[in-house]
Amino acid sequence: MIRNEAAGSGRWRKDRGLAVSIDVQRSAAVGDARREIAAQIQGYIARNLLFSDGEFDLGDDVSFLEEGIIDSLGVLELVSFIEKQFGVGVGDDELIPDNFDSVNSLTSFVCRKLHRAVG
């Protein structure tokens, strides 16, 4: 906040430019965190489910189920990874394709869980 000198009222007002700057910085930090989460998920899937040297050559929206990347045991391994790596619990009711069927859906799920834990 800055002092509103022009009005001479002695009141404080929000500096909208500063608020926008903070929002942009917060958005950039969230974007960086999201990219880092996605990279960790990609690395895990590449090494543990695709058995590659860590390179993830698929698109982030590719369906794990439709492409045969993951089966029921793989889902359990993925849940264990998510819980350990990001410190979030995964409920039975959350084990749905909307949350676990692609890098993007899983990244969004983890971000939502982390946001709830902080917020």
C-alpha cells in the first residue's frame, strides 16, 4: 500500500501496479512449480514404467491407459511415488482416470492436493 498524497486524505490505497507485479511473480512461481512436478512425474514414469534411461518421449496428454503404459500394478506404484515424492495422500475415491491418466492430469492432481495442503 502507498499513501494517497494526491487526495490529501491521509488514507492508504493499494498500488494496483504492485499488486499486478506480485500476481505475475506468483503466477510465474506456480508455473515453475508445475513444470518441476511434471518433470519429476515424467522421470519416474520413464524410469519405472517405460524402463528407459529417464527420457520421456511421449506428450504430456498421452493416455497412460490407452497407450498401455500403465496397468493396475503400475497405478499402485504411481500412487506410492506421488505420496512419497510430494507428501500428499491419495484416497481411493481419487484413483480415477481424470487424476491419473496422463502427465498433465497427474500434475494437475498433485498441484490441487498441494494447494489444499497449503491453503
